[in-house]
Amino acid sequence: MPRSVSPPPKRRRLDFNTYATLQIGPEKKPVAVFRDVLDRHCAYFRIKSEDKDRPHCELSSLDYDAFAVFLQWIYTAELVLMEEDEERQDLHGIRKWTLLAKLYTIGTVLHAPVLKNEIVDMFLQGFRGGPKFSMSDTKLIDIIYGFSPEGSQLRHILTDHYMIKLGGGYWLKHNRDILPREFLADLAVGWSVMGMDPRKLLDPAKARQCVYHDHDEGVPDCK
């Protein structure tokens, strides 16, 4: 776990005097971002405050397209994943949820809990009467386990959901050869912890959203 870093003192105006040059993705594409904007949203850069005189940072593990969405979010507070015509073509939401899983990884790497919690809330809506997932169960699991980090709340939500849904185990038996091994391992650990007692299972469709949120000094626990 990253060490807790207090958010910077609140100011009404942004400081546009200092910027950081970031190199994103395997191709190390350069991106210039105002340092004050980064500091307000990402503890990662507050941790590296001693490097402000050398404001360059390589983030080669991050996806450039998802990072572009992240940049728009830190400036506008809106998650705009794609254009409207692209949304219409994304019939099953595969690109949408791939981008969101990659964005969650960005939030993990840069310690941006507000972003992660927003994505978690969008994910939970799929289990709570909001827009449903229109792809197959196995495809959704592939995306979340393929693009979100180990131990992420997105994985926890999926594990909790399927521990309840699987019931007699027919679906699991039918699909076990095509499911990610990490997912199967998480199910096994979850069932072991719960002792196979359904009364101890946490249902994402009914649990408080805050259960799956990240919290730090800048994002206090929900009341």
C-alpha cells in the first residue's frame, strides 16, 4: 500500500507556472501536464514532490489512449471515454469496459482514489438496475482480469458477485477451462474465507457502495 500523503492545501485558483513532462506507454509518448492539476488528483506526484525541480516522469506501463481520457478527467471532472458514434459502434461495451479497467489501473499507479471510486460506482450500476453489461459473463471477466491490477476492487466486485451467482456450480464447471486462472483462484480463496456459508457473502447489488471504495486522507471513509 502507498504511504498516506495529505492533499495539498485547497486553493481556488490553479497554478499554471509549473508543468511536468510525462512519457506514457511503451512508446514513451510525451505529455505535458500542469503540475498543480496533477497534485490535486494524484498522490503519486505529491509523493514525488522532491522531484519538482526535475519534473519528468516515465510511465511506460500505462495505456496512452486511457491516459488521454484521464487527462480530460483531471481538467474537466468528466469521464469521456469515446465519441458518440464510437459508443454506437461499441454494441457490447467491450471497448468501454476495457478503457475503464485500464483507467482503474492508472488510478492505482498514480494513487488517484477519486477516479477509482467513480469507476467502481459505474461498475456497480451493472449489478444494481443501471445499464446492464451486454457482453457475455466470460468476456467481462476476461476484461476485468486482463486489464485491472491484482487485488483491485473491480476484481473483488466480480468475485463477490459470482460467489453468489454460481450456486450449484454448473456455469463454473462449463466455463472453467476458458476462465482466467486468477479469477478461479480468487473464487477459491473467497469461498475458503466464507466457509461456504452463503450468509457471509457480500452481494454487490445490495452492499453499500462505500464497501468497495478506496479511502485516504483526501477521500475520507463514507459516513
